[in-house]
Amino acid sequence: MPLIEVKLYEKRLTPETRKQLIERLTDAAESVFGPGVRQHTWVVLHPVPAESWGIAGEPGDS
């Protein structure tokens, strides 16, 4: 069973982007492993507040 975990800025997730991301990541797993894997593919989205990221030594919300 593929488990795909994604961490991203919480502001990037809307109901529509969440739906599309889950669908397209599942599509990608299916294209690699074949159609039988679709029903066994899990996608977990971890929205993280910008202030919890550090990028190039700076907080993500600066």
C-alpha cells in the first residue's frame, strides 16, 4: 500500500486544492504501480502554519 505524505503551507490548501492534490497524487501512484494499487493508496496532507517553517535560516512568515 503506497502512503504519500505531503507537508505544505496551510494557506495553500483550499477544499478544491486538497481534492485535486489527493486525486493527482493517487493518479501518479497508479501510473507507476498499475490500476490495482489505486484502492490501496493513502494520501495524507499535513498543513503547517507558515510561522512553523524555517527557510534559509528565516521563519517562513517573514
